[in-house]
Amino acid sequence: MGIQCYHPDGISVYHPRGISVYHCTRNLAYHFHLPFPGHTWQEEKNWGYLSYKSSEELTAAYLELLVKLEPMLEKGLSAAVYTQTTDVEIEVNGLMTYDRELIKMDKDKAAEVNRKLVKGK
């Protein structure tokens, strides 16, 4: 069973006949808009859901999202998927740039929190 919603707070994810997966998609209020000049499909008029001014600000927002997923594990969440791994043409919501040359956030911090979330610590 896939779940899409606007806010992860308080969502009931348990489904007795299947695996519960949280899709972090466009519908979610956390889609990471941060263009990097020289690494976009076009130089101007790029688009995204929420804008961040720096890699540090983007990393903080991503880590905040992961913290909000923690209580969902206790309610039966099996997986969470961020569906736009790279920028796609004018959409700059990806975790990586359009040319795949840059990871937009601090990958070490993100990996550390992801590991803790998976281990349940």
C-alpha cells in the first residue's frame, strides 16, 4: 500500500494486508528546490516546490523530514521513498543536480541520519 499526503505528522500507515510505503513525492510539503548555477537544464526560470538558499539549509530540511518519519515506523511503515533523485529539466527538486555532478546536501549527515532511522536508534 502506498501512502501520499501533504504532511507526515500523525499519519496512520499500518495496513494489515500489505507493506506500507511512504512516497515523498511532489504532494509532500518537502521537495528540495535548490538550483546550482552551471548544473541546471536552463540557467533561469527553474521551478520547485520549496526553495532553499544553501546546501546547509537544504540538508537541515531533509534531516527534519527524516525525523518526522521516525514515529511512522512504530505505526507499520516499511519504507520511505524520495522519488526525485535528480533535477529534471526545469524542475530543480532533486537530491542531485541535472547533470548528476553534485549532490545538493551534506551526504555524510544525510547518510548518518538515514542509518540511524533504519536501525531504529
